[in-house]
Amino acid sequence: MEREPSATAAAPAAAALFSWLSDFCNPGCVKRITGGGGHSAVVTDEGSLFVCGLNKDGQLGLGHTEDVLYFTPCKSLLGCPIQQVACGWDFTIILTENGQVLSCGSNSFGQLGIPHGPRRCVVPQAIEPLREKVVSIAAGLRHALAATASGMVFQWGTGLASSGRRLCPGQTLPLFLTAKEPSRVTGLENSQAVCVLAGSDHSASLTDAGELFVWGSNKHGQLASHAAFLPVPQKIEAHCFQNEKIAAVWNGWTHLVAQTETGKVFTWGRADYGQLGRTLKSHEDWKPKKQDPSLCCSRPSKSTPSCLHCLTGATEVSCGSEHNLAVIGGTCYSWGWNEHGMCGDGTEANVWAPKPVPALRSLSGLRVGCGAGHSLALCQWPALPALGQHPRVTGPFPDATKEAGSQEAMDQERNWKDRHAEASPQSQSDRFRNGGLVTETL
């Protein structure tokens, strides 16, 4: 397996970059959308990576620390097709199609998996200790995970260590909770992981048998347990999901969403902003309860996975820090924390149950993604003009061949946005449309 991105790939010509940008603007050419603390990433079917947003720690991997206002190709990875991207708070984990893992951004807590590296990396670096082929990655607030093709799970970054020491006094924490380079997660030896997840202070792993294991902080009931902290993985029993296997799982900072093999969707964890899409029975449900662990799924509460019937059959789900998006029957729904308008309903009031996003009702081909406090939706716009063919915006578009922080690039972007504003009054709002990509931003 190759350990480094292609070093011999020459910088592509401007025409090639414009071709990739055209593909990026075509909804049919994008396979993944995601976001982090203040940055976003898009992966195309061809494996190209486009990024934008906050960049003070180099989390965009563009070789500098200037914020970037429009999606820009990560040129250092051209010729190295990308399979998946996971955006943490101020760092990014990247999985190539050949199973190699790269990282960039802040390394203050060892979240880049490069123990002797600098406190930040502005260009993606290979995580050398991960020598096996990786099939899934996840990035949390200050830690990250990877699942290998052989089913093992590795974790790095010290984000869970402080709460572990506080909540497990006198107990020696497992190495994987304190390591600044990939360390194998113990307690999963008899399972085959296919997917990993990272919250703000917890981790999770889905197995090929449809079982869900969780560990870390349980402050908000996100581990469906009555322990305050789980230092090693613990399985959430099948009866919590009506004895069905889990087919897919997503999580925010402190809540989780799981879909079973029959399409049922369950939510649990923190609920005070509407994250679960359901109303708890009383204020007492916010508080941890001390009772027989065998009763953990015996009645509805925030720590009990509970079926959200309106989401049955969802084809897309994404979780932000405290909000969610889902696509059901071609309609995009949102719910949860909405302080910055990321639920897209035109207000800043929290949304307590899944509701259709008004602006996306008439659009098709939806693919959704969330950052901590922003949302993204990829749509098929009716009669969308070809790139550069808007009747009143004739280009040129911002030149992706220029360095984003250069004066020339900034002048190009300013001129382009001025022309776009004249052609589209909606561009004066906080919604930015680039081709088929709609973002609700902070």
C-alpha cells in the first residue's frame, strides 16, 4: 500500500482545475459533504477534495492559514483520490481511496496522530503509525478514530482524557484515551468494526454484525448507560433498538442517531436544544438516574434510544454539533439547535421536531451535510445554467489556480461576488449558492 500521496504529480493546468470545478458544481459528481467547527469539505466522485471556511490552524490543508470564502481544491492532494473526509473542531482527517490516512490543522491535543509533529500542520501529512488499510475515519472535538479493513479500531488525541480522569478517579485509563498517535481500542477484539464515530467527548463503533459499541463521557446520556464515563467500549443491547440490527449511525457532539436494517431511526443523548427530534416527558429526564443498568432501555428518556417514526426510511442523515438534517422521500428535514439559522427555516429558534426545510421543498437529488453550526445541501436546481453561463454573471469565476491568500485571488473573488450580487438579490442574505450547493452559514 502506498504510504504517501503521489509526489510526482505535477501541478495541474488551469484548464484541468476549471474542469474539476465544473464537476464540483454538478450535483451528480459529488459523493460526500461534511463540515467541522467552522470549515466545510466536499469530495467528488473522482476523489477531488474541495474545502472552504475557517483556517487559522491550517485545517483546510491549503498550505496557509488564511480563511477561504469559496470552495477551493486541495491542490496538494491532486492525483491522490480521496474517499472520505472527517472535519473536527479545528482539524481535518482525510482517507484516501487506497486506505491511507492524512491529517492537517491543529495538533494541540495530538488529534493529528503525529506525536512529534508541530502544533499545527497546514498541509495534509500521512499518519505513519496507521500501517493497515483504513476503511472509516471520524473526527471529534479533540480526538479522532479509524477503522481498518481487518476490523480493528484505533483512536488518538487526548480529548477524552480529562473527563476520564475526573470521572474515574484512581483508575488507570486505557492507552488509547491518552495517546497522541493511533492506539488500538481495547475491548473490541471479538468484533469487526466497519464504521467509527467521534463526538465531543465520546466515541462509537459499528460492527459488521449490526452492533453498536460506545465509550467515553456519558454526561448527556449519549452512551445509553448509567455510568458517568465508560473507559472501554460497551455494547448497546439490541433490545434498545427493538431487537433489530443497526445499519447506519451518526452522531453530534452529545447525541446519536441510528438507523436499523428495516429503516427505523432512533435518537438518544442530549436533548435541550431539540437534538433528538422528540419532547421528553418531564424535566426529570434531563438528569442522570441511578437504577438497575438492565433497565437502561425500559422507558423513554434522553439516554434511551427511542424510535422517531417520522424519520423511517430516511435515505440521508447528517448531524452537526447539536442539530440534524435528514432526507426522506426526497424532502430535506431539519431539527435541533438553530441559534445561527442552520435549520434553514428562516428563524433562529430551536426546532423541536423534524420539519421540511422550506427553501429545499422543490429541489431534487438532495445530499446533505452538517458542520458544528452550519448546514449544507447538494441539490439539483431546475434549469441550472452551466458554469459561467448565468445570463447576468458571465465570469470569470474565481481562479482556483491562484493561492487563496494572494492579493490577485482576493481581487478576483471580490469582483466575482460583486457581479453575482448584481445578478441575484438573494446573495445579500447569509445563504451562498455555488452551483447546486446551498449552505446555511453562521
